[in-house]
Amino acid sequence: MNEFLEKEEEVLRMLKTVFDPEIPVNVYDLGLIYKIDIRDDNSCVIDMTLTAPSCPAADFLVEDIRQKVGSVEGIENVTVNLVFEPEWTKDMMSEEAKLELGFL
């Protein structure tokens, strides 16, 4: 596997270890991650949203993502952008997340 794909796979693996303290599903499977851009300069830019704009865990989630993705070998800088377009809906969750939360 090439180096870029390995890095991308590891970033995804780390995102799946980030949980909202109030929801037992990781941010990736919740559908909160809109974009992951791993750049040639070894930086990673992530666009994410929240289940609600007033989410009290927003700062915790952003910092947890920065730390965990920043621990990936070959990633030197992580920027997390909070975006609210498109608005998050339950339809963005993976099938596993819907099952875990009782939506299926």
C-alpha cells in the first residue's frame, strides 16, 4: 500500500476513536466528518460539523481530533474547521451508528 493511503487509513482509524461524551458512537460513523484533506506538506485539514450548533462538547471534540490525528506518523499539523453547511441530519450516520442508537 502506498504511503498516502496508509496515512489516510490511519487518520480514519484515529477519527473512529473520537467519541462525543454523550453519544456512544464515534464522530466518523455519526457522519460529523465532512472532509479530510491530507496535504503534501504533511498537514491534515478536517471539516466537521456537530449534531447541534450549541453542542457543549465542541471544544473537547476538536481538541481530541487534533491530538489523535496529530499522532499519526507523517502528520505534522492538524487543522479542524467547524462547518454547519450542510446541516447535519441522522441520515448522515453509518448503518452501524443507526443500529447502535436504535434508529434501525
